[in-house]
Amino acid sequence: MNLHSRRIVGLAAIAAIATLGFATSAAQAQIKLRYAHVGVANAPQTLYADEVAKLVKERTAGRVEIQVFANSQLGGVGEMVDGVKSGAVAMGHHDFASLGKILPTTAVFNTPFAYRDAEHALRATDPRTSAALQAVNKDLVAAGGMRIVGNLFQGTRHLTSKERVLAPKDMAGKKYRGVPVKLWSTMLTGMGAVATPVEVSELATALATGLVVGQENPLPNIFNLKLYEVQKFVMLTGHMQSVLSVFVNERIWQGIPAGDRKIIEDTMMEVSAKTLAWDRETFAKYRKDLEAKGMTFVEAKDGLDLEAFRKAVLAQVDKDFPDWKPLIAQIQAVK
């Protein structure tokens, strides 16, 4: 090989090394966020996370990639919260009350009968404008190195049971499944039941074996979890507007460039608004589907005493969480 040829080969090698270095640098610059949740396929919360991930990747031209792990792939609710706190998981979503283990007052945003409707629930939990949530967020960052950056509407929660239920007295002494956080125990205790925490991944089995006789969830979850196979009645109590919090590890969040953080926030709020439309569109469908599977719906016209449930549950909340009164008032005052 002559001198000229050796120079060409040398230059080519230098170019190749430079190109490899650039590619490595670009790969390192790409931000990958592990996003965990417990939602099953086709549930609104699953559609939400997938849509956010898709749009964020497009809108950041691939700079930010959200890798979604659904259906408890990274553990149950407790493991997910611990993972986000430690940074092993970048972000996730679940009921506000799931963060109560880090900061107890966070659970106030899941207070039963606190919201007028779904739209009110989203407005009152918007981290950009909700004064109550901004105050709680500040404490959450200090207590757990986490912050709430978004919300979504999962649906209105209703009771299901193997038996017809019309009032709290019908649940007295009977075991009902609740989300494994304190507020759910308070709510079910107020309803008259023996609150029994069960992870969602184990719910169908718990109902089938008689560990619990009933539970509560939005209609899409009731259908997608195939609870119609082990439950007979749906009581339209509407006891909780199921608005979920999207939370992120604070160190990881602050490590994302401000411009990309804004893209993520704007995208989450855009898709959050879509969840309201999804709920309206799917409620009638899931009711029809559940009835076709043999479930019977019980409403106020059938003797369901909604006021008895409301009074009993709020009385129990006041007893168990007396410090929440100012925050609940602030939430209810949102227009």
C-alpha cells in the first residue's frame, strides 16, 4: 500500500471513529424513562400511558423515550411507589392515595364524594393550577423526592358484590377488597364492610375463593378484569371519581431539559382531557357488556340509598383524617 492509500485509509478510520463517537454521544443524550402502572390491556389508564409515550417520543424527535410497563410488570402498587422514590423507576401513575405512604395528605385527593363530577375532579387535581395540589407537591418533594406532574380520569368507581347491596347495613361484617392504602380501608369501613387489602393482580382469585365477597372499581376495570365471572351485582354508588396521579422521581425529572419537560407536561394534560371523552364513550358500552355477561345493575331507583353511603363514608373520613378538612374544603371550592 502506497503512502497515498495509507492516508486515505487513515482518514477513513478517523471518520469512522468520529461517527461512532457521535452516535454514542447521541445515544447517551437520549432520555429513557421507565413508566410503571398496574392497568390491564384496554383500560383507560393503559391507553393513557401508551398515548403519552407515543406522542412524547414524536414531539421530542426521539430525545425522550417513555418505556411503559403495564399490568404490574414492575410490581404492585407499593413496589411501584418505592421504585419511583428510589429512582429505579422514573415515573408511574396510580390513585393519589398510593402516595400516602410517603406523604399522608396526598391521599386527600381520593376522598370519596369530594368531587361534583369527572370534570371537577380533573380541574381540582391539575398540578399547574390547583393550589391544594401545589402545596401538597412541595411537601411531597421534600418528604420523598417525588412530584406529581399530571393526572388522568379512570372512571367513576362503583361497588360490586356476590349479593345485592342497598345500604351500608347490607355490607356489615362482610369482607370487601380495597386498594392496599389507608383511605380505602376508611371508605370501606364507613360503608360498613371489613376492609381487606388485595393487589389488583390477585383480585379475581380473591373473589373466586371467597377471601372477599365484593370490591369496587370503574366499569372498564370490572370488565377487563373479568370480574363478571365471580360477581353478580354492580351497585352504581359513584362513590369516587377515580382520578389518578402521574408521579415522577424528582432527581430524574430535574435532569430532563426544561423544554422537554414542558413537552411532557403539555402532552400529559392533552391526553388527560381525552380520558374524559373515553369515559363518556365507554360507560354505556361497558354497562351493556357487563349486563350481557349476566351482571345486574342496582341504582337509586332500585332502592340504592346513596345518601346513606355518602354520610357514613364522610363521617368515617372526618374521624380518621381530621386534619384534611381545610384541604377538602379547598378542593370542593374549585369551580
